[in-house]
Amino acid sequence: MATTRQSIIRGPGTITYNSLKLFDKDGISAEIESSTESVNSSFGSLDTIKTDQIGRVTLTPIGNLSEDLIALFYPSWLQTPEPGRSIFGSSDTPLTICSKAGTKVVFNSACITRFPEMRLSPVETAFGQVEFSALLANGKLASESNSFYSVGTQTYADGEAPRSGLTGFHYEGTFGSLSIPDTLNGWTIGVDATLEPVTTDSQGTIDYTLGSVQVTARCTPLGLSESQILAALPALQGRGNSIASANDLVITASGGLTVTLKCASLVTGPLNWGATSLRAGEIGFTANIDPTDGSLFEVSYTDPE
């Protein structure tokens, strides 16, 4: 039988999570990973058994800025890390993907497990790719009803992606006496969390535990001299000495985001000499825990209106 064009399913959708609507820049991807293991004998493979189930939902947000999105993408327990913390917690938060065609897929328990990069530039949308992981609902076995996901119908009512909060801003950085008023192509902030899966013999993965958080910032500065960059590097400190400084790196704009890396260190500062080369290459900072309050970084949003 030939395939008809109208039978091919396609088209956009939206995510609803914790009462927030998330619109994507270039598509939403959802994949269910069923881990398996072979049952072997000396005669070869006898069977294959399922050992785990994890859903992965990824998207790049269109870049709207709001306080609610900042709280979702960079929660307080991430900004002031709490190692050993349960990522999913005691209550399930469902994630719903609703297609414009009218079908909805609901993952019963989901949480962000890969936090988006921040891209700070007048010509960039603010966030990189974010990943949600979906696990079994709390206290459920995979074979029980409403344990993992459901598929149903729902009339699409989320409308089109909004234009509000999309405009980029020009960001400037300060690090102690070092001022970075302009860059080649903006700032990139990376937030990487080490998460350890928690598994049980009867259910598989049921949670993730926060291990550590690393926050970095990088840019190609314009106008910085050799002496300024070399003076800011920790290369002349003794071996084994801490490179955490007394200075925060503050990246801010008039409106938009303000990102602060606490007790920051400049860890890379390449210099170039050439007919068409910029003297300063891409420099990189890393954040360190502030001993006064345990914070690692801060993100805030100022509505320009």
C-alpha cells in the first residue's frame, strides 16, 4: 500500500513544565531510552532483558527572558550548590508536550538535568540547549499504570511563540580592576552539574543526586593589552596555591541579565601576534565557592520596561 502525504505526522509543539510554556527555537526532541542486557550461555545469546528506562526531552528555548525562566533554568540550589541533594525531590513534576496537531505526551516525573548555556550578546538569544530527564513517578514500578508516560488528545491552545523578551543586549564585564567594555562576539556562560543516578533493583533509575557544579565564562575581549591580561592570570602564584580571588566577575547589561561568577579566576588568556590577529584570544574564567555564603554564581533579570 502506498503512503499518502496526509498520513505523515509532523509539525511543531510546545512544552508545559511547572506551569511555564516553553517554545523552542529549532524543534523539540523526546527519546525514551530502554537499557537492555543480553542473557548469554556458552551456546550464545539466549535472550535480551530490559534493565532501565529514562526519557530525554531536549530543546533550545527561543530565548525569552523572564524571572520565572531564570528560576527554572538556574534554581537557587544550583547557584548555591547543595551536594547530595535529590534533583527530583519528593513530589513529581510532570512535563507535557502538546503538538499543534492535537496530540499530547505527558511524562509523569521530569526535571532539568542539563542546564542551558547563557549567550550574552545583542545578536544572540539568551539560552542554549536544555535537557529534561523523565523517570518513573515516585514510588511506582514500570508495570503500574501512570508510572512513566501517557499519550492522549488535547486541542492545541498555546498559540504562537511570543516576541516579548527576545531582544539581546550589549554586555560588559568587570573583574577587579580589569574592565571588559566590549567583546568580539559576546559572552558564553557554561553551567555544568555532575549528577549521579540513584537506582533500585526493582525500578531502575529513580532519582539523581547533585555532586558538583562548575561555572565558566568566556569571551574574546577587545582593547585589552598584553600587560592587563598577563597581570590577571594566576601563573605567578606558587604551585599548590589557591587561585580563587577576592574578586567576582560581573557581566551585566542595561536591561537583560546580570551574571556573577563568585571569587572568579582568569584561567586562560591567550595572546596572538599576526597581521590580522586580535592581540587577545578567547579568555576564560571559572567561578569558585564564596566562603561567606557558599554561593557559586548568581543570575538575575532586570526587565527593561
